[in-house]
Amino acid sequence: MSLTEPVHPVVPDRFFESRFGLTPDRVGQTLGGTLRAAVDYADLFVEHTVRESIALEEGIVKKASRAVEQGAGVRVLAGEKTGYAHTDDLSTKALRAAAEAARAIAEGGGARGASVAVTPIGRPRHDLYPAVEPAVDRPIADKVRLLEEIDRLARAIDPRVTKVVASFSAEHKVVLVAGSDGRMVGDVQPLVRLTVQVIARDGENRQVGTYGGGGRYPFEWFLEERRWERFTREAVRIALVNLDAVDAPAGEMTVVLGPGWPGILLHEAVGHGLEGDFNRKKLSAFSGRIGERVASDLVTVVDDGTLPGRRGSLNVDDEGVPTSRTVLIEKGILKGYLQDRLNARLMGMALTGNGRRESYRHVVMPRMTNTFMLAGTDDPADILRSVGRGLYAVNFGGGQVDITNGKFVFSASEAYLIEDGRPTRPVKGATLIGNGPDVLTRVSAVGHDLMLDEGVGTCGKDGQSVPVGVGLPTIRIDGLTVGGTKG
């Protein structure tokens, strides 16, 4: 069996036994080492991951890497305390030591408990990514050839393109999760991403355009419908648009957000504030507000980890809980939070399948999967026509948010002035400044054109990064502060 033998998430239990050498009895003995009267729950997370990345710059492979990691983490929950220990050694001795260390951290030491009877579940509830050849097993020559095609096409589109950076990354992860409740489940999680960045130059004016996509797909997904070509053309288009951009105006104005990737504003400004840990600790602007109106009645926000093939989707989360579709805000009313086991138990709320971690070296936290606003009924063209003067933002770069008060700042990488109901001149240097809970109350129109992003999002929290998805229909926001270079 190769390290990355292609398997389906719905596989015989013995696949995970042969991959990790862990029988239900060995897993049960490890978990038994965590149990005492004060321990509420314990779990074992085992992971084998192959990661690969290649970057082509100026027609030359400037960077290529491949890494393999394997290990296990043992977590013990006792009241509000979490004990966590990890090891890259899957021997019985090492796992037992990790279990005892985690218990000692959470509960203060003491004698080891009895073995736990572990029963493999057999198959996850979901089947969101098909059985395919892992992209990490595809010959590197195929990937380099694709990046070279991207480089040639970008330069051929317009002579003002002076630099092209094309990168491909892939991951193939096999995980096994077992809990002290006796449940054990495994999953095989592929992930790919393709990114194109170009620099266009007109005299001393140099502008950047970036575009890409991916998800839990095979390498061939980029070749189907020549997606790689569309990504390349979009990157070039954005760079050329920005060559003609004028300085962005500053002040309070009506802002229209385009569909798709602008949902990153929703993710940052609102999504993090709806994660269970921030609300249990009363650090979020949404703490204690379930049942209250927090947004316009046009706004419904969901987090959905069950969308087939999407970058943020999972058959099971990193606690072995099936992912779900969680309604966070419904017609403006706050309905709930995103939960992992610890925070759900302490808050007396249901699990939502949002317990996530970067790797076996990291402890679980409640995190988003694919977070988006549902479509409304307005025609996007009518939304634009309703604005006499404003800003139309269709792509975003970086941003930051303060969870405690919801204040955010986001920079637009592609935006246009709206004049007399239509987008006109592109602008540069535009930033959107506001407050997450407040901005949702200012949504005055929601289009019927919901789009999810292309599959490039990565979310950071407490030093951990996980893949996520975002989405948005065209929306109108009244009275949002725009920071620019022109008063």
C-alpha cells in the first residue's frame, strides 16, 4: 500500500487499522488511560498527511516542496479545562504517555482508568468528496506543465503583463478519531488549490491581479472546462483594470458588495463573533444575544460544512462529529453559535460539527466551514441602479477584525465608483471600515445571485490555519465608511 493509496471515505474499517496499526483494542486502551471521575470526555486524533506545493515564477520553478507528517494527539476535557498532548510515535508506549500527560494537565494526575470499548462506526454520514487519484500522486511534470501553460497564456493576453507567478498546492490527509464515548470514525480528505498572480505595468504604474480556485477535488478538476484558463484571464483582467484606477474617495457612502469572494467580509466581521468559545467567554459582540435582532430582516447567514467538494467541507469534523448546515442568523434574528464538544457542553447547546484543528499537533476549537449569506429576491442590476453615488466592491484583499466589538477594516482589491446607478471608474486604495453587528443592520437589498468563492480561503485563529469557504449575493449596505486617498 502506498502512502497515498486512493481510497473513498466509505472504506472498510480495516483500512485505517492497516494505515495506522491501531486496532479498536489499542485505541480503547489509550483512551482508558485518560479516564477518571473528573474527566468529562477524551479523544484520540490520528493523522497522516502528505503536502505538496510548486511555484513557477518568470517561467522557472522557483519553489517546490513535499512533506509527510504522521502523529496523534490525545485530548482530555475536565470541566472547563483541556489537557492536550501529541506525539509522532504511534507505539503503545508513546500513546499511553500522551494520554497520561493530557489527563494530568486537565485533571491533575492520579491513577489510570480502565480500557474503553471502542466500536468503529464504519462510514461517515456524508460522502462529500469522491474516490479519486490523490493529486499528490500525480507526476510533478504534469503540474509544472500546467503552470507553464498559465505563464504563457497570461503573457499572451496583454503585453503590459510583466510578471507571472503561478502556484499549485495539494494535500492528502487520512484521519482517525476515537472518543471515550466508544465511537471511532475515519476519513480521507483531499485538497487542491491553484493561484495565479500577475503584475501589469504601464510606464511607472504597476498593478497586481490575483485569482485562483480549488477544493476537495482531483488534479483533473483544473483541466475540466479549462478552469485554469479562466483563473488566468481573471488575474490578468484585474491587474489591467487596476492600471486605470483612480484614487478612491473617502467618507460615508452607500456600498454595494458583489457576489462570491466579498463574503470574506461576512466571515471576518460576523462569522468569528459567532463561534462558541468567544460567546461562552462573553468576548463577542454577539454574546448572550440569541433570539435578538442583530441584522436587517433581509439577512440570513448559514455555516454549511456539507457542500460537496467545497474547500471548507468535511465529512466529519476533527472530533469525529458529522458536519451540518447551521443557521446562525435567520431573517435578522440570531439563532445560534458554531460549536465544538467543549463549548457545546459548557453552554448546554447542540453540537454543530465545527470542531476543527490545523493538525494533530493542535487542540480543537470551534471554527467556520463554508459561511455565507443566503440569496434574496432583488435583481443585482436593480440594486446598482438604486445607488446615485457610492462604491461597488467586487474583490477584497486583506482585512482585520476585533472580535470583542466587531470593528473591522478591509481593503478592496477591485472596486468601482457608482455614479447615477452604474459602475464607472475603477478605484484603488479603498478600504471599508465598520462594525460587524452594525453593518448587518444597514443591509437594505439582497440579490438573488448567491455565489460561493472559488475555493482559496484559509482562516487563521489563535495561530492555527484551516481551509474555509465564503459566499455572498450582491448586497447593498447604506452608510458604510469608506477610507480612501481622496477626500
